[in-house]
Amino acid sequence: MIPHARHQHVKWKIAVQFAIPGAIGAYAGSAVGKWVPDNQILFLFAILIIIMAIRMIMPKKHQAEDTLHVQNQANVFKIIMIGMAVGFTSGFFGIGGSFLIVPGLMFSAGLPMIDAIGSSLFSVGTFGLTTAINYSISGLVNWWVVIEYIAGGMVGELLEPF
């Protein structure tokens, strides 16, 4: 997120307005997700991926990249509601949800793609942390896998300049 913030592609006010209700949604979604059998979650996730793939290949209305966002009460309500829905979905499936967050920010806040990507990183971390804490409290986290992923990410970050 730091490189996006340096290039002013993180719209902090919108990111927070989206992430806070999204974290509430992520908590609720992860609570519901713990009650649903794994194979059903996997099936529903496959359907979600297919829907998102179809949406991505459909022709889009061309929108200028320099769209200016005008903040008003209706937009704030829309940002909060979409944030909560995307957070719930993210928590339910136990995913970061950036493939949902970016379109959610573009739709609810009218952000251009680059700003939605930069701003989404705040929500990805917020939703992921909320979901991880909820699953961890329930004893559903394999800490060896967590350590392996964190170590792999650290090694990858160190090797990235090469």
C-alpha cells in the first residue's frame, strides 16, 4: 500500500468509510462461515468466481480515468453499504477480497481503477485481519501454515528488487 500512498492513489477518507463497515461485515461473514460446511463454501466460492469472471468479460461503459469523486451523503451511505456487503462476503469465504473490493470502490465511490486499487489495500488488510482474528479465536487457524506464508512473503519481499 505504501507505493500507492506515495503516488496519492489511496483515498484515505473513502478507504476508511469502506473498511470500517466492511470489517463489521467481515466479522459477521466469518461467524456465519464457521457454521457452513467447507464443501458448500467451496461450491459457493466457485459460483462467485464464475460470476465475477463473466462480469469481467462483459463490455463496460467507458469511464474517464480522471473521474472526480464528489462526496455527498448518498455516496457515503452507498460506500458504507457496499463496504459492509463486500466485507461480509470476504469474511464468509475467508479471503482478502480485493477482486470484490476494487469493483465495490469503483461502483460506490466512483473512483478510477488506480485509486480503487490503492484504496482497496487498506480494506484487504482490515477484512483479512478481522476474519483471521475471528477464526483464530475459534481455534480454526493452523499456525504453521501462517508462519510459512509470512516467511514466504518476507523472502519474496526481500528478493523483489532482483
